Amino acid sequence: MESKSTELSSQYNPKDVENRIYRRWMESGFFNPDKRPKSKSYKLKSKSFSVVVPPPNITGSLHMGHALNATIQDILVRKKRMEGYKTLWLPGTDHAGIATQNVVEKDLKKEGKTRHDLGRERFISRVWEWREKYGNIILDQFKKIGSSLDWSRTRFTMDSEYQEAVKKVFVYYYKKGWIYRGKRTINWCPRCATSLSDLEIEYKEEKTKLYYIKYDMFSVATTRPETKLGDTALAVHPSDMRYQKYIGEAIKIQSVDPAIPAGDQPKLKEISLKIIADTSVDPAFGTGVVKVTPAHDLADFEIYQRHPEIPVMQVIGENGRMTHEAGVRYAGLKTKEAREKIAEDLASLGLIEKVEEYTHNTSVCYRCSSVLEPIFSTQWFMKMEKLSQQAIRAVGSGNVRFHPKRWEKIYLDWLKNTRDWCISRQIWWGHQIPVGYCVACGTIKLEPKTKGNWYFVRHGETDWNIVRRTQGSSDIPLNETGRLQAKGAGSTLKERHIDLIISSPQKRAKETAEIIARELGGVEIIIDEELRERHYGVLEGFTLAEAEAKGIVTFRGESITGSGFTPPDGETLEELEARVNETLHRHKKQHAHKNIVVVSHGATLRTLFRVLRRLDIPQAKILPPMHNAQIMHFGIAPQACKCGSDFIEKDENVLDTWFSSALWPMVTLGWPKKTKDFKTFYPTQVLSTARDIINLWVGRMVFSGIELAKKTPFKDVIIHATILTKDGKRMSKSLGTGIDPLDLIERFGADATRFGLIWQAMGNQDMHWSEEHVIAGKKFANKLWNASRFILGKIGDLSLPLAHAPKPKTAADKKLLSALAKTKKQLEKHIEKYEFGQAIHLFYEFFWHEFCDQYLEASKQQFANPDLAERTQQILIHTLADSLKLLHPFMPFVTEEIWRHLPKKTNLPLMVEEWPK
RNA sequence: GGGCGCUUAGCUCAGUGGUAGAGCGACUGUUUUACACACAGUAGGUCCAAGGUUCGAUCCCUUGAGCGCCCACCA
């Protein structure tokens, strides 16, 4: 450990130092609060200090915001650790549902596949693979900047304990009546194919047209004429004198007839709309009359809630296209296409009064920027009223404090008027909702248990599938793709403890069954003649086009399987139903407690599902077709539902990512178990984060903590500055305006990068990034290095710690020591107030100008005087030691490296040395 | 439409009710036994504008302008 200044080069080179120092810290174990130094020269505190890192998405890589936030947290944590607190800074990552799913889907796309080609389970294992490979990259990047995180406690929002906790929370809220399932109008992203919450919306300005459409004597303005097809009322303000006499009346208006095929000239059709009164209508805007489309406008849906007597009509589907309810004229068109088409039709029918240019904000998806469509949909919701109040109270009472204070307003304003939170998402990657339903009647079963499981599998692909040729009784074998699909299905079914496979005798099914059996390590196969495909009579072996071309039969846009049509000489759906029903119940009786795979065919399985769901033939249209080798899973409940059926199916939805991240500070520390960590470290002290997730995340953590763990999860919320480009633009990877902190670390060192970030983080306003401060940081590290070299060369045999703090002898001594004392005091104050920029400016001024420029120069004179030499040595080493300690939280690498070279009686790393008072 | 923040040296930003500061840059010296990634100096500002409060305003108040951000169901 003893070393001479001559060993130190005249320049500080961070590259030689940083990785080595970080390794030393890791090896010391001191990031872990359970492994504090034993031979401490000062008293350790029993009090804890804990911070949980805002978990970065596993899809992310370190950006400037992370770098700043990591530095802020590291400063706090390192200081508290040096003060002797039992200090924990806990790392981890977020599964980031939609974001991650999108990334993996993009990855799949390169192979020409969609997630539907894999099926849910194999897609999910693919995401896990992805996360194994890339999910921890960002955590390694946190190491590069010097974060003193306790890696032994790394958590992930999808690890198994976390999943259990999330389930428990769902069940808790459900039983309390705060989570409910309901059909409401929600924001829908057609590209991500999922619902979104109110906070997951962004707005984009769009130039569009405002159409004034005639509704009889009224004129109604809209930017979305296609929603006219879903109008179910007109609304006026109750005290609007112009329209008073119409309120409550149904008026007849001329509209376009959506039943006329698209190719034909548009025709008029008389429809009837009720006029209702609602205070949300602004009589001063436009004509004071509003069309009400409850299914496709959030505001209109609220009007509907106040006027439940009006109907709801859904004309836009989840694919972002017009539904058949919109009428054949528009069905299948994208909303934008339908908008143009209907505007054209209305104009040619003389129903458009005028069109104005108009600029407004369109809502877009925060993950993929697609235009959102409000649609009417069954979702899970969390009642927000009580939870919001609790979160409001936490700030009102001072239990949670924002720094700077003004962010309180953002938080409170949102909480004061939250709508119920839509927590279900229709994606696959995430925490699945722990609920099942009776297959027949839909009754909700919480955390359903099963005594047996049925996996219905459609056969893999054949060559006839590709060309969509009916292959009812035709015995076509699997093709290469089909065999791979079957193998995939088999691997999905591994670990499902399959006892038995029952298969149709036809080649395509039997081969599928055999491949699955092989994948499962040899499971018994029973062949059941009754599981064969429906016989299509004269249509056997034809594609629809061929059948129509030969005049055998004519369909209008309907598939054979989807319609109730029976081809001549074909099997009727009633006959099919009878055989399927008999077969199902026969096997159910025989194999009640087993896990069974049934391999069959499209039409047969469809009829089977229709029987299980108790749908009649026309209703069966709602059943989606099964892909090749797709698996449908139904469980057998130990007890039958009131309706008599004992088949249950799982809810397919997953929870909003923020539902689980809301539990982060609790669950990472062990909740709901009363673990030692939970008792020691919950609640945490500080949360440092970016301002854009104040409501999305901070608010939800606060009410979750209060409601579930009975304590607010943290006391102080630091909202750090947002780093912008020099021109004040947002840093964005896609625009190429981003700065990579790893690049800065590479060029200038981690300490310099931290210095540059903190130096600019003044007053918590946005910072316009400027690299020169990182360069200043590099120079400062060098200054520190050289001052230390000088001092090491002057102090003779002295070693740390000194028996006493040295007393000043000369005026220069006095000035320096009083400046040091003042610096300690003010630095302390700044850090405690989270004024990190001010703190580093202060220290810089002291060290560079007062210590180096003045005292070091003065010391050269003092060494010439033998009476002063020893005291000067003491003051130099004392001031240097204190300086290194004070700076260590800000610039940990260089300070630690210098500390290593100081002559000392003990051998502790600087990171656990005592904070100077 | 509502709210918030910002406007100070060439650039990035501190700051104070009493003659205005840092870092970087520019310029002039200095290779003086830690550091030229340094040292000693110098120049450079109607503190966005107008009005008000005050003995005195860059700071407090009002209004306005510019920039940025957030929220919002004005169809």
C-alpha cells in the first residue's frame, strides 16, 4: 500500500483505473449493507438508508437521463454509507410489457414471422430468451458510471416472487371491490392491438378537416365523419334556448344508407336520433349541437353513462377498420379511408354544409405513435377514487415531499381528477390476470384451480391449407411447415404433464399427434374416428374460387366453416355437433382427472367450442378461426359452475406494466412477506426519477404503498433535470440527437462524466447539454491527481489517520482550515437539500483555488521554515484526506485510486471511510 | 384553452433588494522544484421589454414578447 509519488504518472488516466477500482468495490462486498466493515474506526449506525433504482426497461440502454439519475442516487448513497448508515441501493429492471413485446416482434419479423405464428407460450419463452441475452446490458452500463448498487439484490418485475405478489395484489383489490371488469370506451392502439390507459396517450398536432354535417335542421361539426355511422343521439346544452323544445324528442334525419354496396351510387336513408340534454356541451362552440358516438369517443361515452337509455353502436373494430355493423358500404375500410368515403357520399347527397381546415391534437400511442381509436371494449378497471385520495393526502401531510416543490402540482392535478384506470392489456408479455371464466356462462373465477386440463390442437399445415382447399375427408399429410408447427406445439405442451393424446384418424391430425407425442417423450395416443373433419360433400377438394368458377356453389364473402351453410352431400352442422358432443362427453367421463391433448380439425374443433360455450350456429360467428397447430386450453374445475359446466378458461389479458411497477419499492424488499429486508429497508428514503413518470409511476407507487404496505414507499421524491440538446431539443436516438454517456465515459472517464452532469444540474431546470463541463471534470480529476502527487512527495513519514486534526500556525494555515470547515458545512447542506450542482461548484472552488492555488503555493514557502514544516505536512495530508472523502460521492473512481496511494494505518476502501464532519 | 419553467458575458449556466459571478472560449504573459488538462493577468454584460413598489430593482409586483415543457372530451 505504501507508495511514492514517483509511481504516479503526471497525468490521471481513468481507463487504467475505473474497471479495476469497480472490481475492488465488488470484491469488498461493501455495496451490500449486510457486509459492512468490521474494524471500523468510527461508529456504524443501526439506522438504514435505502433507495430503489427506478427500474430501466430491459429493452433500454443507458441514456443521459439514466446517467444523471444514477449519479444523483450514487452521490446520496455513497455519502450515507460513509456516514455509517446501513445503506442499500437496490438495482433491477422492468419487463416493460408493450415495449419489450414490440422489440421481440420486430426481431421475429426479420424471420418473416409474427407472434401468432409462434403462439402465446412459445412467444413468451422467446421473450425470456431475449431478456436473458439483452436484458442485463443496461445494468452493466450502470456499473460503468460507478453506481454502488447491491448487485446481490437485483430484481426483475417478472421474477417468480414478483409474479406472486402481483397476483396477490390483484386478488386483494378484486375482493375489496376496487377492481372490476366492465365494458367501456377505452383508448385502443390498433397497431399494438391493445387497450391503453389515459396516461399512455400522447398528442400529436394534425391538420385535418372539420366537416359540418346536416342532421335535419341541425348542423353538426365533426373531424371524424366516419363515426357518424355509430351515432346514437344528438346532445345540446340543457339551457340552450334554441333547442329546448327538442330535448327528449326523437327526430328523423336523412343520412347515407350504409347498406348500399360500395360500388353503387350512395342513397339516402332516414334514421332516427334522440335529442338529449347534457351540460358537457358548449353552446358557444360550432352550432351547439353535438353528435353522440358512445362507442368511439371518450367524452361521448361519458354522456352515455349519464344517459344510459341511448344505445351503443360499435362501428370500428380492434383492427382499426370499420365493422360490419357500419354497413357493407364501409365495412373493412380503415377509419381514414372510411372518412374520405363517407365525406364524399355525404357531399354527393347534399348533406355536407361546409368543410373547414382545422388543426387539432390527435391522440397517439406512447409506444408506437400510431393514431389511437377509442373503442367500446370489455376490460379490467381499477377504481381510483379512494386510492387517489390517499395519494393526495400523503403529499398534503408532508409524508411525501417533492424536490423541487413545484412538481407537487403536476402530481396533485392528475390525482384530483383521475378516471378509473384501465389495467388490462391485450398483449402477451406481462403478468397474466389471475382470473378464469366458466367457458359456458362466463362467470368469473378468481385464481381458478383445475383437476384436469384439455388442450385442443388443430393439425399442422398441409399443402392444401396453403391454397385454402377444403380437405374435409381428403387424407392429406402434413407438409414441412406443418411438421415444424406440430413440433412447436409439442414443445409448448412440455411440462404440462400430458397423460394422453386423442386424435382424429386422418393423416394430418395423426401425424401431428405423433410428433407431439414424440416431443413429450412418448405419450399414449388413442385414435377416435369421431374426431375426423366435417365432410364437405361436393365441395371436397376445392378452393372457394374453384367451386364458384365451376358453379358448384356461390358464397358472398363468407367461408364455409364460418357460415351455417351445408354443401350438397356434406355433413350438416347439426350432425357434426351431435358426434362431437357425444365424443367429448365420452372421453370426459373416462379421463376426468387427466391432462389430455385432443388433435382434430378446424370445423370439428369449432363445433366443439360452440358446444362448450353453448352457442347456437349463427352465434358461432364470434369464434375466431384456429391457426394450424394452435392450442386452445380449457381446464376442468373441481366444482361445476352454477350453470352446470365445469370447463374453465384463463383470462388472456395481462396487466398494465405500471400496475406491477407500482409495487417496485415494496416487492423488491420482500413484500408481501415480512422479510428482514422489508423490515429493515421499507419504507425507502428517496426516490429520484424523471418528471415524465410522476403520475405514471410515482403517484401509483404512493397509493400502492399506503394501501398495501400501510406506509408511503419513500419520503423525498427528487425530480431531476431533463437533459436536452444544446439547442433545447429533446434527445432522441431516432433523430440522432442523443448523446451516449458510454461514449463520454470512454473519452473522458466516468468521474468526468459524472462531474459534467452534476455541474450542469443546477436548480433542477432542464439542461442544455454542453460537453465542455465534462472536459472540465476531466481536468479537475487531473488537478486532484497532481495535487495529491505533490502532497505525497512532501509528507515524509506521516500516515493516516492523524492523531488530532492539526491546528493552524500561519495565516495561510488558518485561512485554509477555516475554508475547509466552511466547505464541509455548506457541502453537507447542499447535499441534504439535493442541490448537487451547487455542491460540486462549491467544492471545486475550494479545492482548486483555495487549496491548490493558494495553500499549496504558500506551503512551498512554509517548508523552507523548519518550525513550520511538520505542521504544514499535517495540514496538507489532513486537508487532502478530507477533500477526497468529500468528493468521493461525486467522483468515486479517482478519489478511491488516490486513497489507495495514501500512507494509511488501515486498509479500508475510501467508500467506507468516515464522512468528515 | 389552462398551467409550469426559462430569458444574466461569445457558449453552458450560477447569484443577490445596495457598483454583477463560475466553467469553457478569447487575449497577454510565464515552461516558477504537483499539474501547460497548469499558473499570473486582461478584455467582455441596458441582467428580454415596458410600467409599478422602493431612498435604491437584475432580484419583488403587473403587463407584454420570445423559447421550451406539461395538461385538456370543445365536437
